[in-house]
Amino acid sequence: MTGFPSITAGIQIPPNAARCLKHLEVFDEVRSSAVHPQSIVIRSYRDGKQLSSLPLVPQMEEHYHSPYLVTRRVDLHGVLLVKAKSLGVLIHMGAKVAEVDFTTPSVTLVGGDLYKGDLVLAGDGTNSSTRQALPGGDKMPFHSGDEVVSIAVDANRLRQSPELRRFVDQPAVTTWFGPDAHVVTYPPKSGDLLHIILSRREDRDTPVQIQPREAYLQELKDFFKDWDNSFVKLLNIAERAMKWTLTEIPNLPNWCHPSGLVAVVGDSAHAMLPYLAQGAAQGLEDAACLSVLFAHVRDRIEIPHLLSIYERLRMPRAHETKRRSKVMRDINSMIDGPEQEKRDRELLANELSEGLSVFWSHPEAQLWTFGYDIVMETQDTMRTYRKHTLGTYTMNGLFTYADSNVPSE
Ligand SMILES: Cc1cc2nc3c(=O)[nH]c(=O)nc-3n(C[C@H](O)[C@H](O)[C@H](O)COP(=O)(O)OP(=O)(O)OC[C@H]3O[C@@H](n4cnc5c(N)ncnc54)[C@H](O)[C@@H]3O)c2cc1C
């Protein structure tokens, strides 16, 4: 097994993210190397009984005009890299930013190279040092109470087993809900590896492990020994697993520095638990929003205004998605008992009460999550902005508006 885990790691691209890829003109390339899972299947940890199945094909296209895809992270990165280069973006691999100057603005790399720009967008992830310099951003990521384990299983070995071949031959995202743990399989392209992500409760006092490290398969096999036999067999075929801590960050009061020239994007702004598969999707919504905002920038002086519109448009939705992802954690890992029985009954009947209203199968949650169009919303906002700006600026760089109905930024 080579290149584990970064090469094998899968990622779900829900319709709201696929829509952003279309706007960024990389959708066809991403789709060509992706899988179209037919459904998201939820199973009980005990016996593998199907509790719920959310059909994806053709429903997602029909309802949201964009598909639900699963791809390898490395493939998604590759497509974005080619696109960025074709647009003339200079990419410095292996360059570590040592310092951000928030007013120039500029970044200095370890080694001393200095890069000045009109603005700095910091996508430096959950442990972002840029975020820590924003007002109210100084709180460190903390242990979420879950550890996550990434496992790759040779798809060819699965194809040899009549019981397990369905995990690779019938593309579906399969999920098991169990006590204090939750498992997801990412269907592979043919001849590839099946990627499995599992998460389970861990004492919050356990030291945070940021870099993935080897997980002991025997310990996992012991923990999951009473789970659905199919999953136990998948674990038995696995050769290697890597684990790390899932951390959380408190909601930030600001995504932009007071200079108006530096903003955080992606996980550095809104890292969330992965239980709605929306973390990167929200980052893509950030990217699509910024691309609309900056497509027709007229003057540098507009930058603080555009960044503040970005924050205003994106923050409420990202924070709400983050909240829902955390609620989902409690839903998918309930311990056996009356609450879990109620959950399973509702999933089986496909009649979800308020308690399950963040789950994709809930019609309102699904529409809210998958149906959202950040491109359209940003374009609408920009039309209002352009209509109401006089096109002149005061000496300190503030816009004056033609009427007072423009929402404050
Ligand atoms: C188990 C799991 C499953 C997930 N599944 C999904 C899914 O199916 N769908 C989905 O949409 N999301 C999913 N997510 C969330 C998704 O992985 C993240 O939201 C996404 O990777 C965030 O991307 P990012 O570019 O913002 O941050 P990152 O991916 O963290 O990238 C930040 C980069 O910045 C670099 N960096 C940091 N500091 C510096 C510095 N000083 N100088 C230079 N570089 C620096 C880091 O090395 C890193 O490469 C999942 C997350 C987890 C943990």
C-alpha cells in the first residue's frame, strides 16, 4: 500500500460544493475523476440493518441541479492546481509563512522572502496562526472529544469476497451509527482503495494529536468486535490505519483584520466537525463568494468593503453549518437506549422529528444545505452594492452610499 493516507483520502462533494466548482470552472474535471454514489446508506452498528437510504442519483441533479460526488482529495487538489496555474497563479510549494503584516499587507516566509500584495487571504487551516492575530481569534483549537481514524482497504481484495464486494461494486456512501462511534466508507473508482473514516469518543484530557500517527489495528478490532459482521471483516482486511484528534475552534467574531486587507478563509475561519461532510464545501463556498466579489473590483480602496461583505455573507451560514455538524455528532453516536431507539424508528420510517432536523434526509435541512447558491446570493448582493455606491470614496477609504437602505457592512 503506497502513499497512505493522503493519496487514498476521500472527500464527499455535496451539491452546494459542486455548484461552486461549476462557478470556478473546474466541475467537469473534478467530475471525470469522481464517483457518483447512488445513495447514502445508514446502517445499524449491531447487525448492519439499513436504517435509512438517501437516494442521490438522479435526485440531487433533479432537485439541486448539481450532483453529489465522492473523489480523492489528491484528485481535487490536482484539478484546482492546474486551474490556478492556468490563471497565472504562482504557487510556492513547501513555503511556510512565518509572519503576516496586516497593514501593508505582506507575508514573510521562513527564510526571509517577503511577498507584498493588495490583500492577504489566509487559508492556513484549523491551527491558523493568522486567525490568532485577529481580534477575538486568540483562542486555541481544543479537543472535541473525538478521535478520527483513516483506513484504506485494498478494493481488489474486497472484490474477491461475495459479502464485501458491494462496498466497491455498488457505489454508495455507507455509514454505520453506533455507540460512541461512527463509520463512513468512501466508494472508490474502479481498481482503487476503499477509504474508511471512523471516529470515536476519546477522553478530552487526552493530549491533542494534530499530525496523523499510526493507529493499532488490533485495538480497533477489539473495540469494534461486536459491530456488524461486514464492518468487522473490512477491518480485518485493513493493513494500516492512521489516527489524529478532531479539534474544534470557537466561533470567531471577525474573519477580517481591522486593516480590511487580510481575511481568513476555509478551516482557518470556520473549522467544523466532519459529521455533515461540509467542511471543505464551506471553504468552496468561501472561494466562490470571493471570486464573485473580486471579479469586478474597480479600485484597491474597495478591498475592505468587499472583505466585509464576504464576512457578512459567509459567517452566519458557516457558523450554522458548524453548529449542525456538532449536533449530528450526538445523533450518529448515540449509546443504546430509548433515544437511540427513537432515532432508529424515525430513520426507518423516514419521518424525522425536530431532534433529527439537521440530518440531510430531513427535507428542510437538505434544502438548506444542498440547495444553497452562494454565487447567486453574492451576485445579488453585489448588484445592490453597485447600485447604491456613488462610486466615490472619502479620504479614509470609506464608501458613501446613494441611499440609506444599504445594509450596513
Ligand atoms: C475525517 C474528516 C472527513 C472530512 N470529510 C469531508 C467531506 O467529505 N467533505 C467536506 O466538504 N469536508 C470534509 N472534511 C473537512 C475538510 O477536510 C476541511 O474542511 C478542509 O480540508 C479544509 O481545507 P482548508 O484548505 O481550509 O484547510 P487545510 O486542509 O487544513 O489546509 C491548510 C493548509 O495550510 C497549511 N499551512 C498552515 N500554516 C501554514 C503556514 N504558516 N505557512 C504555510 N502553510 C501553512 C497547512 O499545512 C495546510 O496544508 C473532513 C474533515 C475530516 C477531519
